[in-house]
Amino acid sequence: MSTYENRFPADREANRSYLLDAVASVADALAAGRDESEQERRLSPMSVEALRSSGLFMLKTPREVGGAEAHPVVQMDVIEAVVMIDPAAAWCMFITAAVSGATLAQLPDASVEEVLADGFPFMAGALRPGGMARRADGGYRVSGRWAWGSGVEHSDWVMVPVFCDGPPLIRALVPTSEVILHDNWHTLGMRGTGSGDYELDDVFVPDRFATDLLAAEQMRGGTLHRLGLPAYVVNEHGSFAYALGRLALQTMRDAAIEKKRGYLGGTSIADRQVFQRAIGQGTIRMNACAAGMAEVLERMFDSAAAGPPDPALVTEAQAVAVWCTDEATEVVSGLFRYAGGSAVMLANHMQRILRDIYTVQSHLMVSDVGYESFGRVVLGMDPGGGLP
């Protein structure tokens, strides 16, 4: 395989600074595209181009093929920085980063060369297996339909986890031109992510673009790519949730002095003790979430230095991600009470944040089952396996 130029520093802190500078470099473009994304129910072209040019899609890509391969805690900081600009852009960013990183860590060299021939692509994909792949000469014929295809309309490639009559599960990589897209993303929140369904109808996937989902060899990448699921993605959902909470806190702080309640002029909500308590307590809760998520990720990542991570730590990390989501949902909901009548308008930032947090809390990765699994660990029982 040819050598890929790598612009990302190997040192962890230098890598973090580089990635955060990349976020800052496209902040204006992402902010400018935010409302269009919301209205069109997919990322605006301006936002897509900004994410492409920034290199942020390479957040999890192995260093051997030019990626950042950032530590999970560094990823948290990057995700938060983008959430503070546009949550929809942040969601699509970490989805394509996870899909492309996992895919490029396992594909054969020749397949990686083909995928990266025209530059780094925008990849979309699903977490939950579905459909059916049947063995054919030189590959598989795949049919099925998958939901939550965040960013799929802008993608170049789509990864599908699919049941198979050979290996039990395979990961199939398909050009988006061969995928049927369904315009059914009419949702409460996260509207700008374009997370509609997509379908494959008897599409041929050659062997070079299919890997065994359960037993594929790690071709490249370090500790990050030994984590497996759900450990590989759990940081994304926890950090996204508390970042939404912090965005709500910032939005309400910015509005607090001007915001008055009452029919005859009223008083600033910043002068009300009940609001002061809500802001102070909410800030502490989101800080605790960030610290708790980072602490368990450090331990989990260290446990994977020489092999798969400790299953008990993976279970704990997933439970913490659920907790971050629950805490953020409560904080955002509590703050919304002080946003006043203008917050019922669709263009209001607090209303959008409220809709977004209620949408992401329904995701598979932050199911209450995460608490149950960790509870079994605490009780000295087997945590059970894999995703909820």
C-alpha cells in the first residue's frame, strides 16, 4: 500500500489542538449553514463542504492511511466544539468518522486504495444489523433496509452491517450510487442530519468490500481500533448529550439579562434566584458528566493497550453515556421553562436544543439497558454482551 500523507500530529495534545483549530477554521461556515440544514432536513451544501475540507471526518481513521486516530477523550472535545456551533453537523461528523474509521481499519490494502482514490470520502452507515447477504460468485448479493442513515444523502459510500448465509454477520461497503434513499426523515429534532432510511435491492458487493463483522482481522490502526462495539462509539453519544446541555446553558446565559418575564415590563430572569440556581446546578451537572465520561474512557482505553478492552469497563462506559444523556435531558428541560413565550417558535435556539435532546435520547446506544448491564457488573454478575 502506498504511503499516505498525514497532517495530524501523533502526540495526543498536539492532535487535540490541531483538531480544535480545524473546528475553528470552519465555524463560520457551519454556523451559516445551520438554518438551511434544519429547514431542508439534511446538511446544507456549505456545511458538507466545510466538514470535508476541515479533515474532521478523519477523526477516527487509522494513522496509516492519513487519519487523526484521536484518543476517545480528544474526540469528546472535538464533538463538543462542533455541537456548540451546529448539533446536526456534529452528529453527521462523528457518524461518518466512526464508519470510515472502522471500515478503513479492516479493508484490504487494495480496497483502501480504491476508496481513497479521489480523496477522503463521506461515509454513512448503520449500527444495527439488518437485511440479508447471500453468497455469490466473487462476493455477496445484499438486500435490506436500514434506518438512521445520518448524512447518507451526502455520502460517497455506505456501510451496512448485514446478516449472511456465510459468516453470521458481514460489514458491506457499497457506493451510495447503488443505494435507494428514502425521504422519510420527518422528526421531532435533529432535523438537519438527514437521517433517513436507505435500502439495497439485490446489490452485488465484491469480496474486497465485505468483511466479517465478528471476526475480521484488524489490518491497521492502534488501540482505538481494538475497542470494538460498543466501546468504539460510546464516547460519541455521551459527549454529544452533555454538549447539548452546555449549549442550552450558554444560550440561556446569553439571553438572561435581556429576557424579562411578566406583562408589565417584568424583571430580568438573571435576577431571579430560582434561575440562578438552575444555571449553577446545570453547569455543575454537565461538568460532572464530562469528567465522568472522560475518566471511564481513560480506564477503558488503557485496558485495550494489548488486546480487547475489559468488558466490565465497556459496560460502565455505556452506562455513563446513558447517564450523560439523562442528565442533559433534565437540564435542558429545566432551562426551557425560563425561555419564555418566544421559545415556542420553531426558529428559537432553545426550542431546537430541546427537540434535539429528546430525539437523541431515543437512540439505541443510550437505552436504559446500559444501566441494567452495569448493575449486573456491580452485583458480580455477567454483564451480558454487546449492544442493548
